[in-house]
Amino acid sequence: MISYLQRDTLTLNDAHGFSRYAQHRGYDREWILELCEQIARSVQDPRVLESSRLLGLLGSEEQPTDQQLQRWVSLASVKVQGTDGIRGLVAENGEEDRYQELFRTIDDHLITRAFCVRYMRAWVRQLKSCLPEGTLTTIAIAEDGRDFHEGTALKASLIESISQMGLSVIDLGIIPTPFLAAWSLEQHQPGVMLTASHNPASHNGIKLFLDGKKLYPEGPCGEYALSWYLLTSAYAPAGESGNTQCSDPVLERVDQRIEILSFFERNIGEVPEQVRAIPLLLDAAHGAYSGLASVVCTHLGLHVIPAACSPGPGMINHGRGAALLQDLPSQLSYDEQLPKSIKELFVLGRSSAADRSYAVVLDGDGDRGYLLSYSRTEDRVQLYDGDDLGLILAHELKRSTGVEVSIRGTVESDAALIGAAEAAGLTALPPAGVGDRWLTSDLGCEWTAQIGCERSGHVILPAMLPAASEVLYAGNGLLTALKAIISIEQQIAEGAQVPYIPYVKGMHLQFSIHDCDRTLWYRDSPLWQDMALLVRSAMRLEAREQINEQEEHMLLFELRDGSGERVGRCYIRASGTEPKMNLCLTAERSYEKCCTEDLCALHEKILPLLQQNPAMECHPDKDFMISYTSPQEETR
């Protein structure tokens, strides 16, 4: 079940069609057919391979080793999903042929009702082929509210397509993503979350869950296989796309509010009296937590002040939410240019008699967030990002249980995270790929003393479900922030001078290449090799190339000083959610000057390189921008 995609003509071929294409490119057709047979024998799961990319990897016509072949297949595989499922601008159905419309939505980052139908049918076909017979009966669906308030009918299209494939649907309504994941794990059935996370209201997306976890690329139930089912269905003759009309589809709407309150009772426990009296500002980004967060906090006895909890058309993430805090310094004095939630916390804290006031700032679907703490004596706000919150909770887990605790960041985490974790007596694991799903890739559903975190606000911690044997590992911005507040306040009550693990945070630099053709970017491509050479030549620190097995198409360098000590990392990757590429660098604070100068020099060298490649369509004023973010130096 291997197909070969020719992107220039939007042709999907079998081995014979691919061999003819390769023959036109100067390859021996018989050798290509032998290679295709070798690929078919070695690849167990359905897969679409990009034809020109595969030929670019082959080189000379020599018989590859099994290891070489596996690498070529991996690098040439087509995956329509990004970092976190499907995401794009909501658009109307097009009038092109089925496969042309499909590629229009994929290439232009659009999401339409027709795409939702085709994507869901493909997933159901995949699930029926890879799950034990008779186990797939129901799929649950939930949303963050934007489809309901914008009236885009994407959810209705998803429900209709699931029903037409002969399955029942559980509609969980508007709830945060972690509770759709919890339902999936508890019921051992698939779940669909309709959300575009921190993106504006005009966007939407699809996150898929199996047993409480997001899909990974590999495996019979993975994203590569799903991409095969999706693409092949677009080329199938009419009536052969796997549609199975259900004579009596079942749609059940289930209210999860009682289960959500019980979840917080179980995982927060009794809130200390001193915490209940502290003002807590709640910014739900007008998203999935809007109708729940205040209810949860009030139920726990907290003094909550709702903000950005009024969803409506165009409201989700509009001037609110976690995305606005991502590149801010850790310590903030009042400034009119600050995001609204921070300014509101200043007003709240200054008017309150409490020594400290807090704010929780979530993203649209509630799976990540930031914690803000206002000090009345200092008249200053402390911002806790995902790395900070991960350290707080890992330290608290070790303090409360006495067991060895591990913490894992991602390549986007602070360069100082590993050293800070080790200084606190924690076991620091190697960084994972970008995004929260990689933070759970080595975790099952049993309780494990491990915390995952990312600077963007993602924190993965074990959460108990009603069945004592099941533990959910999913990001939950509100749960994370509340547990961190309780930990900080308990340490203060016990006389701690610094209610946090003190460490000097590293520096972060980034520039982005916008509206670029990301299909030119893959491991060992000409563009890849040119970029790698530029990075090595521009950096004064030694740049050692690394391979991140979770993201093979990320060009990753470990930065080392003259003595060989690891002091940071640098990477280039194509965004999984937007049509852009990012170059990111994080290093210990003492290297800020040289890294800033080197990255500026690299920026000047990369622009001419891209302009030499017409396919990148790079225009200096439109497509190329540089923004540096570097939190002020601090010891907390």
C-alpha cells in the first residue's frame, strides 16, 4: 500500500507510474521497479512518498541497504498534518475536482466543510483497518466554541461523515481539549477536537485522539498512514471512497460539567485557606474554558475574577490569551503597551489588600497557559512560562512524594532548563521535538513521576481519572496554573524566602521566513545543505548537527563553547501550523552578545540565498522579518 505523489502535476501513481516518471528523469526503469518492490516489502503501513523528493535522495543507482532505504522512505513520506493536527483558515468549498480541492486546502492552509468530510471518512477507514474488529463503535467530538459562534458548520460536517461511516457520535459540546482526551482514554474510543488553539477566530483545526493521546507520525494508526487514506480517497472513482451509509446513526449529546468538576476535585484536592483569599484573574481567551473556568474555581473556593470569558463571533483569542505572552520578559513593570490581561492584573493587585494577586492566561482550547503573579510590595508582575511551571510542579512532586522525578523540555525550552532541573535534584531528560505530543510519547497510562514542559506554556503532568489504574497525560492550562499557585503559596507559608527554584534564564532569538514554499525544505535537500553550511560558518560557538528522531526535517544544532561544554541549541524548521519557516536559538545568558551578532549576520546571509531560489518567492518587505525576544536577566 505504497503510493507515489508527483506534486507538479498532482498525480498519484503506483510503482509502475513512478517508474515511468523516474525513467523520464534519467533513471533505469527496471532498477526503480526493483526499488519499489524493496520498499513494499520493508514498509508495513500505508504510505505516500513524494516522487521528486525520493529521487533526490536516491543518488546513484546502487542497491541500498535496509537502513538506507528506511531513511529514504522516512524522509520522502508525505504527511498532511502539521505540528498539532490540521489547522487553517476557514473557507468555503471550492469547485475544483476532488483532488484539486484537497491540495488547494492543504497547500493554502485552508479548512472547508468538504475537507472535514473527506478527512473524517479517511480516518474512520484507517481506524477500521488498524483497530481490532468490533472495538470501534463510537467517536466523540468536541470544540472550543469558534465553530458554534462563527456558524461555519464544520462540526456538523464531521458528525455527518462519522455517522455515514456507520458509527455513533458522542457530542461533548464546547469543552477544553484535555477533557476530550480524558473521555477518549476512559472510554477507549477515538475523539475529535475541533480547534485552532491560539489562532484567531477565522481559523479552525482538527486534533485527533486515540486512548487519550494525539496521533504520532508512524504506525498503522499514525499520520503517515492517515495521509495515505486521505490522498488515495481523493483519486478514487466516485462511490469508492469508503462511504458506508448507516441506516440509523446515533447522535448523543453529553454534558461534561459534572465530570470536569470531579476531575479538579480529584487532582487539586482541598485548597489551602490562604490560597482561597488571594484574588485570581482568569483570562480564558473567550475560548473553551469560558463557561467552565469560573465555575471550577468557585467550586474549589477560590476568589476568582473572570476576564475574557465572553465568547461570541470573532471573540476567541481576540486581543487575549496565551499567545500574546509568549515572548515577554519574565519580570514586568507597568506599561500601557502590555497585553490587557497583565494591565488588568496590575489594577487588581494595586486595589487589593492582598500581598499577592494572580492571573491565569489560557489559550483558545485550554491545553496550555501562563501564570502571572503580582507583588504589591514590588509593584511588579512575574510571568511564569511553561518551563517555569514545569520546574515548579516537578519540584513539588519530588517534595511531596519523595520519589525521583524526571522533567523533559522540548527544543523550544530554555537552554538553562536542564541545568536548573539538575540543580534542583531532578532528572533532566533530553529535549523532545516541538509541541506537547512529544512530551508524552514515552508515557503510558500508568502513573509516572515525570513532568513535560515547553516555554510556550505547554505543561504535561499526570492527572488521575476515576479509574484508579488510568492516568491522563495531557496539557491542561488551568490545572497546571492552580497547582503551581498552591505550591508557591505553601512554600511561602512554610517560610521559604524564594518560593521558586532560582535560576538565571537563558536568552532566545528568532527570525521567521514567511509565505515560503516549505516543500523545498527536507533533510539533505539542496536548501537544507545550504542552510546548514551557513549556520556553521556564521556561529562562533561550535555548532554540532544533531538528529531529532521525532522531527527528522528539523535542522538542529547543539551549541558548545571552546571547552566543549553544551551552552545552547539552534534549529531551523518549517512551521507545522503556518506557511513559514523559523530559525530559533537559545543559549545561556553569558553568550547573548555573540549569539545576537551571529544571528544578525546569519539573517543577512540567508536572505540572498532565498532570493536566488524563485520558488521561495521571498520579498524582503513582505516575507522576511526578524524579531528578537530576550527576557531580562534575573535570578529568582
